[in-house]
Amino acid sequence: MSDPVIVTDTPFAVTVEEGKTYYWCSCGKSQSQPFCDGSHAGSDFTPIEYTATESKELYFCGCKATKAAPFCDGSHKD
């Protein structure tokens, strides 16, 4: 698998907690979107690590085409 699975054409709004580490799914196969559940095993994909510096709502990419991983950059509109 060389191309990620497009999960949705909208971002996932997630309230993150300061100090907590999150692993964004880059392959699109995770059943725990937008986060990794290990479904990428055996592929060229690896999750993207993000540690929250403050508690707030963030928008994680759902189309897997973002250039600002793990966050939405509007690529789903193209």
C-alpha cells in the first residue's frame, strides 16, 4: 500500500489534553480515526506523534493528504 486510504473529506475535531501524546494515523486504515491502532503494520506508513502543549480543540486531518501532518491544512478542498 503506497497511498493512504481517504477516511473523510473533513477534519476530525479533537480536544487534546496538555502533556498527552497522540499518534495520528497516516495510512487511513485505523478503526480509531484519527488516531493509530496499528493497522499500518506491514506497510510503509508510520503514525505521526504529537504531544499537546496545551489543552484545546485541534483539527486532525481526515483525508490524509495534508502537508501539515497531523493537522488539517485544507487539502481536502482540492
